[in-house]
Amino acid sequence: MMIRCLLFISLLIHSTSGQKSPETPKKWLTLNGERPLVIARGGFSGLFPESSSFANQMAQALSLPDMVAFCNLQLTKDGIGICLSDIRLDSSTNIALVYPNGQKTYDVNGKKVNGWFSVDYTIDQLFNKCIIFLQLQPWTQVFKELEALKARFISSQYDSFYTQHKLSAASYVQKAMRLMGVHYLSSPEIGFLKSMNGKVNASRTKLIFQVLSADEIEPSTKKKYGSLLQDLASIKSFASGILVPKEYIWPVQANKYLGASTSLVSDAHKQGLEVFASGFANDVVTSYNYSYDPTNEYLQFVDNSDFSVDGVLTDFSPTASEAIGCFANNKNVTKPTKGKPLIISKNGASGIYPACTDLAYQQAVDDGADIIDCSVQMSKDGVAFCSDTADLMGDTTAVTTFISRSRTVPEIQPKAGVFSFDFTWSEIETLKPQIASVSQDFQRNPAYKNAGKFTTLSEFLELAKAKAVSGVLINIQNAAYLASKQGLDIVGVVSTALSNATFDKQSTQHVLIQSDDTSVLSKFTNVPTYKRVLLLDEKIGDAPKQPVQEIKKFAHAVAITRASVVDIDNYFTTALTNVVGEFQQANISVYVYVLRNEFITLAFDYYSDPIVEIATLVGGARVDGIITEFPRTASKYMRSPCTNSDNPDYNILPAQAGSLLSLVPPEVQPPAATPLPPLQVSDVVDPPLPAVAKLTTATSPSPTEPQDQRSSALANAANVGLSLVSIMVLSFLLSMGC
């Protein structure tokens, strides 16, 4: 127990280093012109059990200093308050195991609700029986842990229900407020708020009307909440603000794209009402407009040109703090601080548009990529174009058009494919691009699924020159196979295209030549301005001196997987490897790939927030560049003031590898994973490229059975990981409290 506590304290010390008092606030479009509040629902409840000590302490450590603690108040049989969002205890505790016969059905504001209810148990029954998935504790204890905070927020949602059970939320709140200040008191029941008007000091406690779904009935007036919002002047007579689900402000249409914003915030501000938006969480799929970057959603509410909400109620207060403290009001920053790592696109902004299309490249430029990339593929008749792989089935509609011509090429990949070198360029142009997604449940920008046009290598280079990007990365794969089996000189074609575009005669724009074949890289030594990058596609845990020195003969930099930088086991980070430092000591730059925004691709330690992974790789591992499908997310981090440890307001800190897993007792941790292998010399040195064959006759490929390219393996892995972390947290909390 002592060791676990010390580990947790070390995590807190790291987290709090750099969180300082805010500067003079900027001008915001909130009611009072001050910065919107970050309101933490049950502390950091997106990662820890709601209102547990861990949730409360981590919310304080990782959030803006003016964070507000939020407690959904429920009452026990003996009238003690606990913090729990759902009126049913079984939604977030193990009460069903402890009291298997305790299930009941009650009328809750006109609805029949079945479950286990706090009104049937005394506080001693709950504590003595150790109801812990939520680390249950009285709300006075919760707020005592948060007494350093400037503001506290209580929500009393079910006053009518508790009154039926001869309990009074109003009386409990009044008594509790004498022990500790409550700055906001909300309820969805108008009768409760009106009854509290004369019982609270209006200068100390603001009454907030909590609005539920539009068609739900408010118990005092028997009117729908949607209709009550039409009379804001009436609400102003008993409340100083409203707490509404975020959809009241920015509706999401059935196709998961944002609709137009409503006038609710502006209308409420005209009445002198503050507006707080609820329902924010990182680990739910929201609108496609946000590109799976949760900070984009917060910015939509606080940093548009028309209005700003006065606060956001969230399960992930660190992410809300990033958005408000680092990215909002930051539009005039156009360039990152000198010396920041390079932002290198992966097939352009392929998280937004189909990979390697004109739209994807234009988006990457607009989003702040320093280097845009082209993975060069060859058509049968020798046209070089940009595509992620030689297999066209992933990023084009080839599976529906040319599936009869699929075949297996073991030198390229073990599975069957439709390969570019089997088709003329005119045939390839008949296809449409197709956006790739990490799984069926995480679609990317489906309205533009087949948008854009394919880009030839020469077109790509001309675009790079016209847009004056800092540089280009040209990725060359399968050169030996193309030369010996297809009679295609991809190295010569790339070299000629760069020369024709005069990239070999200037040093203004960087040229990065990337390949997993050292023999390919050696072909470009004649142009000293080109920077050669060796792609290492296998995970490694160590980079010994001998293979590193061998790499120096061929390359200036390496591109390595993110798993070679931060070791991850069952969605927990376990260690920061020494690989980056070992390469950099040999004066070899390190680029890490491939970064994505979807939370199922992120370790738990990153809080379902891609910004935290970037901060870990850049601020923690000190990589020289990141290769990403979402350049805008990386650019936002690089250009923010919160990457500087001297920033007086807020700092985005890297995750400490292994810290979260260290909080889990050893007896319920997963088995230790096999250590990552070290890099070997044999992994580096490749045989010389064969001569380009002179093919006189074309051989028709043999068709094979098509394979289903769709896979939910990543999503399944995430579900397994989430189940595992739930079990671990449960076991850990039981070990602490029972």
C-alpha cells in the first residue's frame, strides 16, 4: 500500500510541476468577459471512478487552476449526501454483488426506473460493505479534498424523488454549505430552485437551472424543457444561469456532421444568464467535424466569433483545460517556436481526405505540415504517382472494379491485392480515391469518402513548390521487386522527377528520401542536399552502437514506430525506451510514425487525447519529427504557448510511462510482455539493387479469391483493453478500501 501511494504521489508531483496561477485573462465572449470555466464532473471521471480521491486529485493536478469541482448529489437512507451522477447505484458500483436482492423499481419524476437506490441504504451499509467501483464517499469529504479550489458546484437532480422518501436535499445542502462554500447550485427542478432563492446568499451561491432533453417533462411545471427554454426571461427570475446539454447549442445532425449553431447562448447572455454546456467526454464518437480531436469540440463552444459558453462540464478536465488555456485565442500564431520537431504528413492529411489526393495535400499544407509526403508507386506503363502502398485495394475503389485481377505477390505482401504495376495509368485513373478508417466504428469524414483526385509524382512536386512548404518526403518501397520482376526503375524515375522540378539545384525546400532499403538510399548520395531517412518498420527496444553506426553509412535519419519509443502493453504505457537517445547520440535524427487521433489508437495514459501522445513523444522522448495523418492536431500543439515550461498559465505535460499501471496492484496486472528486440545489423544492410529487367512480354496475373479488407481487430483490442483497465481499477480500489 505504501509503495502504491508513493508512486501516486510521484505522479502528482510531476503533473503539478508547471501549473501556476493564471495571467490577466484575455477578453472572451462569455457573459462577464472572463475565461470559460472548466467544470470537472466527479473530478477526472473519464479515467478514474467518479468523485474518488484519485479522480479529484488528478483533476486538480492536470487542470487549469480555476477548475470547478462538480458533484451530482444523491442522498442515502439516513440523509447523507454522496456524489454519483446516476440515481441508480448499480451503474457505477458493485452493489448488485453485495446486495443481490436489493433491486427495486421506483417512480422517478414520472418514469419507472429499475435498479439499486441510495435511499434504501444507510451510509454505513454502503461503506462497511465496501461498495467500490466508484470509491464512494460523502460529498463533504469530496469537497474537503478539493478545498483549495476556488469554486464548487453541486447538482441536486432528484429533489421530488427524495421528498417522497422523506428526505430533503435542500436541508442537506443548507447544512453542508455552512461547512464549506458552494458557489454554484443547480437543479432540473424549478420548484427546488425557487425554494432555495431565499435560503442561499446570492452573492456567494449562483442558482443554475439544469435543462434536460427537450421532450422530458420538468416536474414542477409539467412543461417540456424545450418549451421552458423559449422563455429565458422567466428563467432569469429564479436563476442566474442555465446548464444545458451541448446539443442545444451546436446540434449534431443524423449524419454526424454539425448543424448551424442556435442562438441560445447569445439570447441567454442578453438576459444576463450564464450558459454552461454539458456532455463533454473524449472517449465517445461525436461529430465528424472534430476529426477525433476532442479539443476541437471545446473550441467550437468557446472560441468561435459569435459567442462563448461560460463553462463546460466534462469528464476529461485536462483536455478542456488544454483547449481553453492553450488553443483558444491563439489564431495569430502562424509558426512554431524555432527548433520544434518537424510535422510530417502521412499521405497528406489522410485523416480528413482520401490519402495522397490533391485535397489531402492541400489540407496538410493548410493545417501546418512542415513536410508533405508522397509514397511513390508505379503504374504498368511507368507513371509514378502517390499512394500509400502498391496494393490499390485499401485507398481506392479497386476492390469493386478490378477484383478479378487480384493476385498474390509474396515479395510485396502475404495477402492478395490489386497492384498498381499490373495496370496502366489510364486504368488507374478510372478508379476513385477512398478514405481509409481505423475501423468500421470510427469512420473518417464519410461525406468526402471518395473526394479528390490521384496525384502523380510530378504534380505533387509542383504543388509543394507552389505552396512553398518547408520540404517534401519521398518514400520509395519495393524497388528491387519492381526492377527485377516488373522492369520498372522507380529510383531512376524519382531522381529524374526531382531534378526536373529543380529540387536537386536548391536548398530552400528540404528533400527527404525515405526507404526501408539501404541500397535505395545509397542511390541518392550524389545530391548532398537530400536528407536520407531509413524506415524501420519493426518494433525495437534498443539501438546498439554497431547497427547505429551501420545506419550512419546510408542515412541521416530514421523513421521508427511509436511503439519503439514508448513501450505499450494492454493499452498501458510501460516504459520510455532509450532508442531515440541512442540514435541522436550518433547524430541521427528520429522521426516517429504513424500518429492518429482516434482514441482507440491511444494508450490509457494519454487520456483518450491525441495531444497528450504528441506531448509525450515531443516533450518527453524529444523526437525530431512526427509523422501523422492529422497534421492540424500536431500543429496546434507545436504552435501553442503551453509547450513551454515557463508558461505561467498552463503546461501540456507528457505522460510518464508506467505511472498509471503502477497504480494497479501487482496481483491484477497483466503478465509482463516480451521485451522488444534490439536492432540488429542484419536489420539494416540490404543487398544491392538488381538491374532493371528488360521485359519483352507481359504475363497476365492469375486471379485469386478476394480477401475481406475490413477489420475490426483494432476496435476489439480497445474493448479488451478497456475491460482490463476496469477490472484493474476495481481490484485496486477494493484492495484499498476493503
